[in-house]
Amino acid sequence: MATAPNNWIAQFRGLSMDNVGSWPMLPKLGLWVAVVIVCAIVGWFVVWNDQLNQLDQLKQQESTLKDQYRVKIQQAINLEELRRQKEQVNQSVLTLEKQLPSKAEMDALLSDINQAGIGRGLQFELFRPGQVVLKDYYAELPITVRVSGRYHDLGAFTSDIANLPRIVTLNNLNVQTIKSSQLSLDAVAKTFRYLDEDEVSAQRKARAPKAGGK
């Protein structure tokens, strides 16, 4: 039984790599198995190395896509907030626009201011509309007023002016005592109105650069 192993070992003696074809069967089989194992190991490392590289690339792509997704989500949130703010501004503008009378409604507004004073028992000593001041999108009409009456009535008058459905502001207020129970109020009431089409056209022409101008 000991001769078989000795014969196997003897087949591996004196082998030359220059003449593999003359090797006995057992060394040839061993060499073939070794080559197959080496090729398998090399192939395993090559394949897995490529797959690991691809996995790293996919992870990097995943991270990049997640970052892009977060940015887009934030942009979408910001866009929705901007839309909401724009809608709020539009609603505020519409509310203010409803408080601006047209040119034809100005006489009625002046009458409302006058009636506010009379309704409080005040005496109008001066009610003088001034020159209309044209702005970009509206016109401003200053009205110089002087009214006299009791303190509480003057206070109620200013409150009534503030509560008019149209926008009216009281500026440059000056209160003086004229009698023991009578006060005099000087002020400039400012009211505002829409520009009519001709005024809008004139304002646009005024803002446009003149031909040939620098």
C-alpha cells in the first residue's frame, strides 16, 4: 500500500516547465487544477473589484440624487410660500384699490368729509381742496381744513374720517384753544383716487425716455 504514494511522489520529481507535455498524468492534472484555481481567484477578484467599484459609484449617485431631491423639495416649499405671499399681497392690493374712489366719485367723498364734521356739530371755517398731485398709479388730493368745536367732538370727527370707506388721512394737525370750551383744528386731509385713462397715458409718457435722450 505504501508504493502507491511513493509512485505519486515520484511522478513530481524532475519535472521541467519547458516540457510540460511530457509530464506524467498526475502532475498534469495537478497543474491543471492549480491553473483553474488561480484563474478562478483572479477572476473572482477582478469581477468583485468591478462590482465593488460599481457599487461605490451607485452609492455616490444615490447620495447625489438624495441631495438634489432635498434641494428640489426645499425649492418647492419655498415656491409654495412665495405663491402664498404673492396671493396675500394681491389681496391686500385689491382691498386698498377698493378704497380708492374714481375721479367721478371725488365730489361724493368731499361731501362725506364735510358731513362727518357737520354730523359732530363742528363748524367748518375753511374747506379748500388743493392741487391734485399725480403719482405713478394714483392721484393725491390735499384738502386744507379748519374746524372748530368741542374737544370730544373734534376727536370723534378725526375717528369718523379714519373710518370712512375711502382712504383719507389727516396730516399736519394743529389744535388751538379759541374759547373756554371751544377748540380750533387745522389740518391737511389727503385723499386718493384712481388715475383715469388719460392720466395713466400721460404718466407713462412722462416716465418713458425721450427720443434721442442720453
